Amino acid sequence: MKQLISAIYEKGMLRLLEPVDLAEEQEVRIRILVEDIEDVERKMQRTPVASSLVASVGYVPEYKVLEIEFQDGRSYQYFGVPERIYKGLMAAESRGRYFNERIRDAYVYGRSQ
């Protein structure tokens, strides 16, 4: 499972912004994504799409952040997504199938506000 865990770097330490549920002695791999969150939010422009699963899609290429709003109102950001994947999603005959096959379990993600 890939999970986004947000933290702030202050005084030489990473401080988690939310509790993390890990098993005792569980091995984890940590990838640090440094991005200007405000810049991503400022540049993120979602486009409504016709889909029974996906309501709208946005992408910020310089940060490789894909944002998907689902029909139930939940929104998630997917990190490290190549532009070709975003373009493939936008061009797909079935955006829900494309999401399930190429995005859902392939990228680190986190809930967006």
C-alpha cells in the first residue's frame, strides 16, 4: 500500500502532521516529496469530465501532481504522475477504467482539501 504522510521540517526534524498507524517493527520506505503546496493549489485547475466515477481532473506538470475529484465529492492528489498518464486519462473512453488500471494503486496519493 502506498500512503502519503504529511510532515513539516523544522529545527532539523520532520514532524508528522497526523498520526501514523504502523505495526511494531514494520519496515517502511520513505520518499520525500518537496513541493510548494501553495503553488500547486494556485496552479491546479480541474476540468469537469463525463464519467460515472470521475467528476473532474486537474494536473500541474511542473510538480507532476494529478488531482481527481470523484463523483461522491472526495478529491485526491496523486504524486509523481507523468504527463502522459494525465493525457491518457483525459483521452480515455472510460476514465474510471483508466483510473483503476493505471493510476489507483500505482502512485502515492493523499486526500486533497
